[in-house]
Amino acid sequence: MKGNNMCLAVPGKILSITSSGDDPLGGQLALVDFQGSRVEVSLQLLPSAREGDWVLVHAGFALQTLNDAEARELWEYLLEAEVVSGTLGETGEAVPEV
């Protein structure tokens, strides 16, 4: 279908959390690793998230926490659909494609 665009939520692992005035909504910000790409993400919608958690992120917001198996399964779906590249290591850490 022409003109149809799909938006995805992608799993990433929280590396650190800061209480920063940089979030225009006043919430905490998390540095999230997406297979080697690190992005600041708002925790405004998920204030219970903690460092080390896997979170599902869409449009710069963490939407829900995931366990390791759920995050791995989602990455594998995204790899299969050729939306992302690389793999997850044995312990769930991001392993970018070289």
C-alpha cells in the first residue's frame, strides 16, 4: 500500500538514569543502549524503570519494561524483518554487526 508508514517500538537497555531539567515534561531521563547506539529517553510514562532494565521505546518515551527473553525475542523479530542489524550476546548485551 502506498503511503502507509509503520512506527515501531524498539527494546533497549537502560544504562543510567538522571533527574535532569532537560526533559521538557519534567520527568527523569534514561541513557538507553540500542545495540550500540545510545539515546536519551524520557521515563515520564514509566517512572518505575530502573538502571539495567530493558524497556520498549517509541518516539523517545519508554513505554514498558521487558524481561531479557522478551527483549531478545523482539530483537530477533526486528532482525528477521530487516529493521535492525546485529545480534544480542548470551547475557543480553547488544552486539552490533561489524
